[in-house]
Amino acid sequence: MMIAWTDMPLCRSTQVWGPVLDPPDKLAPIRKVRVLSWDGNKYARVQFLDGIYEIKVGYLYSEPGRCGEVSPIKPSDIDSGPSRH
């Protein structure tokens, strides 16, 4: 597993299990997350606190920051490689 940062809202549309933390139309805080898996396409499952969320890999960064300010991680950097969710 790897550590990454995201500024993607953790809302109902990204929720797999756990609390809804953000409204989808508001700026979310930058959060440190644990990347659990990648679907081999666009999405990764991440853990934040006790919740599991599915977000686009393009919104996962190797350092704290916002989209456009920092580079997204490469899917090939995700330790587990492609796996079905």
C-alpha cells in the first residue's frame, strides 16, 4: 500500500464504506490517504480514517497540494497494481 494526498471530496458518490465527510460541491481539505488498490483503469480505492472511498487516480498526489498545483501519482506507482474492486 502507498500513501498519497487528495483534495477530492469524500462524499456519497465516492463512498464505498464509512462516513460521508464533504458536500460534493464544496472545496474539500487536502487529506493524507492510504491507497489500497487500483482498478487498472481510472479509479483507486483509498482509506481515510475508518472509511473506504473510490476516487479517480488523477486526484491522488505524491505530495500535499491541489489539482493543478501538484502532479498526480502514476497508476504504476500503486504497490498492489491493477485489481478488481
